[in-house]
Amino acid sequence: MWHRGHYALQNLTVPTPQNLVGLPSCLGRKPGCGSGPSLGAVAGLRSALGVRLCTMTAQPVEDPSDPLVILRDLPERERAEFLCQYHAAVDAAHDPAGYEQLRRMLHVWSLTVVAAGQPGYYEELAAVRDGTAPTVPVTEAIPGWAGRVAAIRDPRR
């Protein structure tokens, strides 16, 4: 909820810097900032109201879909295939319609980084390819599977 001269944060109304006369100096905005209250103003007001404050440091967060992060964390044996697919997706992304394909490709490879980092990943993959991995029929693994398939095949049901 917004009132003239105030910013509302849930049930707490924070004065704008223009209305901070008489409040502690920590509530003022930093020089050069926008017209709204600074984070320091909100924290200072909360502190003045007796609300317990917690401090945090902002650490940069890596985007797992960043191609450099993927390339860095991907096992060596996967890198050539990643680069091949990446270059093709970048070329396709020159057309705006191909941009979503690039995003999907990067997401899939970020998941591949996580999977390949698990102990025994390549052994499990080899067992699946060889047909020696333990399997469970889908009808046992997902209750009602046969009914779901039938409903898709015949939408009139």
C-alpha cells in the first residue's frame, strides 16, 4: 500500500527522505540515490522501532546456466560435445526464435554438470546403455500409468 510521502512495507510505513526531519541521521538517503528511502533508511527505521536486524553480506551467485560455469565444471570428456552444441545454438540464437533453444540447451547442460558430478554416474550410464541396469516397469513405478496413457490416446474417455 502506498501513501503520499510514505512507502509501506507490509504493516510498517517508512517515511520518504523528505519527511525524515527529526529522525536519526542513519535514516537519510545516500547522496546520489533515487527519491525513495535507501536500504539503510529502512534498516535504521526498523532498528529505531526495536525490530531485531540481521546482517548479511551479498555474495555473487554463479548462474549454473552460464556457459563458462558449465565449461569449467563439466568433465573433460563432455566438453567437446558441449562446445559443438553451444556454437550451433548461438548461431541459431541470432534469430530471436532460436534464443529459447539456446536457453534450453544451456539448462540441460547445467543439469548434466550436476549429474556427471555424482559418484558412479558414468558407470550407471554404461549399465543403462548395456541393458544391465536394474529397471522397474513404468506401470509399477507410476500408479495409474495405464489409465493416463489411455486418456491421452483417447481424449473422449
